[in-house]
Amino acid sequence: MLKRIRATLDANIDYRGAIVGATLLGGIVFRLNYAHGASLATAAALKQATYTFFVAGFIVKNNERLARKGTKPAVSLLLAAAVSSCIAVTLTFLVHSLKGTPEPLLSTIPTALIGPPGFLILGWRARRRRHRDAARCLGGDR
């Protein structure tokens, strides 16, 4: 059972992106809520970091899948970034609207600012990686 859970997580979460995102956004949210006291800021930061690790790790993986689909790279990238950004911003606001975060809207702004360009870059990298892998399979890198 644990092996199946681990396999599912491995297939659906980008761990490196999840750790970087959790650390970065958790720190920003802590700072944004610090004026309300260290304990409330810590609760908001931990909520953000935990959410970011699991949910954003999944959203990044999904963003990469969407970016690799389709024959028109610009459309695929924009669609992937738009869908991923909407999901991330909406879920972030919902998480922070739950009891415990003093500034839910302010705590959502970093996701709204960092998400769209970040998802575009990650999608572009995924498309580039797919083309590089396809070239290797066809014998382009011998």
C-alpha cells in the first residue's frame, strides 16, 4: 500500500519544484503576516509551505503535461500557464481564507505574481525536454 502511494506521488509531484516553491512562498507569506504576530505568521507560512509542497508540486507536473500537448507551442504554453495559474491562485486564496491567516488576499498576491511567468518557463522547459528526448530516440544524439 505504501509503495503504491509513493509511486502515485512520484508520478504526480515535481519534488524539486515543490521544495523550492514551499520554501520561497512560505517565507514570503511569513513576512507578509508578521505584523500580526509571529505565531499567526508562522501558522500562515506553514499552511502555505505545506499546501505549496503537495498542491503546487502536482500543479507543476500537470502544467508540464499541458505544455507538451498540442502542435502549436505558443497556444499550449499559454493554455498551460493560464490553467495552472488560475488553479494555483484560487486554491491559495481558499487555503488562506480558512481560519488562521490574518491577510488572505495579501498572502495570495505572491502566487498571482510568481505563478504565471513561472508556469510559462516550466512549460517551455518541458516542451524543450520533450523535443530533446524525441531526438535522442530517433538517433539524433549518438
